[in-house]
Amino acid sequence: MSFDELLRKEVKNVPAYVPGKSIEEVKQEFGLEKIIKLASNENPYGPSQKVIRALKDHLNNLNVYPRIDIPELRDKIGEYTGVDRDQVVLGAGVDGVLETLFKLFIRKGDEVIIPSPTFPYYEILSAIYGGMSKYEGRNENYDIDPDRIVADVTSRTKLIILCSPNNPTGNSIPNNVLKEILERVHCMVVVDEAYAEFADWNALELVSSYENLIITRTFSKAFGLAGLRIGYGLLPEWLVPEYMKINPPFSTGNLAIGGAMAALEDVKYMKSIVRIIKKERERLIKELCIHTYPSQGNFLMADVSPFSSSEFTETLMKKGVIIRDLKRFRGAGTTKIRISVGKPEENDLLIKSIKEIVKC
């Protein structure tokens, strides 16, 4: 008997999450010295100096477990979002919050509705917990159809996962569409707002009105803390005690807690960086010689046909620019790419390199 027979069958069938290539991998593969990475929707400016100073102050307590409940951070998140602190929970990034939610709701055979293309980790989590993912397509503009989503709901449906702004397509869900879904279904609706700070609207005003709405957010993107792995959820109050029971103890470390606290004390800095990124986003839409889609995130999806996404991505890597090939994103097809918005000088190199490829 092989020991791998001890593994749950669901685990053997889980698709692996494949990240984009790192700077080190591309340097080694193509023998390049200068590389810019525009593939992972990271904030190219990093966190504020207040965060850096706060992290130094927390280096003295690395040997101490963090507290399980951090009321002062929940207070600050409540002030920032306008949501009652009693509805705030923490996790190791949005991914950590989502994993706890799947633990809470999904048993083998339960259904999870996932409009695609979207962030692949949702279907990975569904597979891990034995869920049956139902992939609802989007229209030609990559918007969701509430009637089609509601029609997919059955007595086995536990979660509907909506990413807004959606990774990788960049579009946000209007609140009237979200309200229509919330009011017509008897299941939980999770809205992943990891990129909310870059968008023109969000769903915060709905949190206190719907018992089946969950919003997840992160400090990784606009606040520039991707390396600290800290996110939060805004839950209906009835769900918070159950979440706290299931969430792993000490899931957010002292450095992450200190960094998030400091970031929320310097929202002015974050907003200034968001303005720069949004301005550069619009510049890329105008100046790139490929078809881009409107975006509310810190990234753009583009169609590079007649090139394949793999061909185009590799050609750009040879020029020292890493972007995301979307061929592994269910429903994205074989000619779509995703470009993170970089600093102006990085975007200049991106524009120049793409012009050389498409000869425009």
C-alpha cells in the first residue's frame, strides 16, 4: 500500500495554483539583468514610511504569539470602512479569510457558483473541500447576468463567489445588480473586494442590510503589504462567532498586525498612490497598441490576437517585462493577458516593448 492512498480523494484532484514567473526565474531563463514585473497586481510603490517604522518597532516581539483578537485593529478597519467593528474578522490575506469561509460552509457535494473568468483560487478551495463548482459565463463585456446566476442556485448551493473589481477582467459589479442577487437567493454571497480602493464604487453600503452578504478585503494591494499576508472580512454579525471558532489561532502575525495598524494611520499616503496608479492605468489604455478592456483595478486585461497569450508573454519576457498569461484562467481563452500597472518608467518600457512586438 502506498502512503498517498491515505490522502483524501478531493486533494488528489485539486488543480494546483500556478503563479506568474518571478524576476529571478526570468533572469535565469533569459540571461537578463534588468527585469520589471507587471504580472502579480502588486503595488509598485510599497507601503508608507509609517508602516516601515512600525515594522521596526515590532521586531522585538517576534518570539511572542500574537493575540487571537485584535480589537484596536478591528476598530481601525471599522472606522476606515464605516462598518461596525463587531462585523470585522481578520485572516492571512483574502485567501486566509476565504479558506475559513469554505471551512464553514462547504461539505462534499455542496455547490459553489463562480462566474468565470475570475481568480482561480476560488475553484481550488471548492475542490479542496469537496464542493461542486458551477461556472457561470459572463457576457461579451465580462459582466455577470443576475438572472443566470439566480437560475443556477439550487438547494445544494451554499456560496456564490463574486470578485469586484474582477481579477482578471477589471470590471466591478454595480450595487443594484448585487442587491438583486442577494434578495433572490438563499445562500451566502461573497464579494471579494481585494482591489476596491482602485474602483469608483464598492459594496460597503450593503453590508449592514443583508444577512447573506460577506465582503473580503486585503492590505496587499492598495496598501502595499502583500508580503505580510493580512486581510479582513466584513461579515453579518450572526456569522462572526462561528468564523472565530474555525479561523486558525494566531493566523495573523505581530508584524502583519503592526503593519496594518500603521497603514490605516496613513490612508492619505495610500490614496495618493492610488491616484497615481489610476492615472497610469488610463495612460496605458490610451497608449498600448493592443486591445485593452476597461478596468477598475490596478491592472488591465488585454487581447493580443492574432498572437497567442503564451507567445506574446514569452516574447515580452525576453525583453525584460513579465506579464500574466491568462490561459490557465478558466474561460479567458488563449489570447488574453493581464498587465499590472507599474511606475511611469516601467510603463514606458512596457509600451515601447509592445510596440516593437505588434509593429504599431
